[in-house]
Amino acid sequence: MCLPAMTIRAYQASDWAAICRVHDSARLHELAASSLSAAFLPLEVAAEREGLFEAEILVLEQDELVLGFVAVAGDELTWLYVDPGQFRRGLGRRLLRAAIGRANRPLSLEVLVGNDAALSLYLSEGFRIAGISAGKLAGNESHAAEAHVLRYEPEEGLAGPGGFSRA
């Protein structure tokens, strides 16, 4: 039996409901791992507060169903979420590799302390811990949080073509 191919493509406005579904379910897992469940905000709120649409966004889909998305703003990877029903299938890794290849420049990101699965993914793809950041949770400043600050430096000649395309 042949499984349908997965596609990574530029975000389109018609993807909004799907990325809200993916974000909201995955964000609950992320916050629970960091003991911050009370800080949850749905993407409908978080997108504006955290500047999602200031970023360049890619979505991963299979059979026209969006299973995850990644976003890069400047030199920062700002969002990477995968539908929890698809965890441990390599989708986050595929999105991360697409973002790295398309950015073709050094990237930084923050991973909440306690989110060991995400930290492990980023470290396995060449990110290095640059420090710990403590302060207010981005988008929901009523909650204190600590995050690992990670940095990625592409190896010369290995990164893909530069620039995302926005829809």
C-alpha cells in the first residue's frame, strides 16, 4: 500500500482554520511539558500578540490536510507545531529542515524549559544551546517562563536556496 506524499508549501489564507487546530492542540502539550498549562492562548489570540503574520510561514500537508506549520521572522524560527496525532513521525523534523534550508542563514529560537522533545529535535538538527532566558511568556506576559536559547549556524554549501515565499 502506497501512502500519500507529504507536501511542504507556502501558507495560504485558506489554511487558517487548520493551523489554528494544529497550534491549539500542540500548544497544550508544549505548555503542559513546561508546567505552564494555565498560560494557553488559542492561535486566534496568540497570532496577533506574537506577530505570526510578520513571519514567513510554511505548512506541511498530506491529502490536503494540514498536519503542521513552521514560521521564520528575520533570523528567528518563531513557530513550529505539529498535530499531536502525528507526533513521532518525523513531521517536525521535515518542517525544521525546510525552514533551515529555505532561510539559508543563521537562525535562533527559544524552547521552553521542560519541552524536552522539542529541545532534542533542535539539538539533533544542529542547533546549539546559547543560554537560558528568563522572563515573561511571549504573548501571555502574565506568566513567567524560562527558555533555552538555541542558535543554528548553517554549514557553508549545505543550506538550500534563500528566502521563503509568502502567500
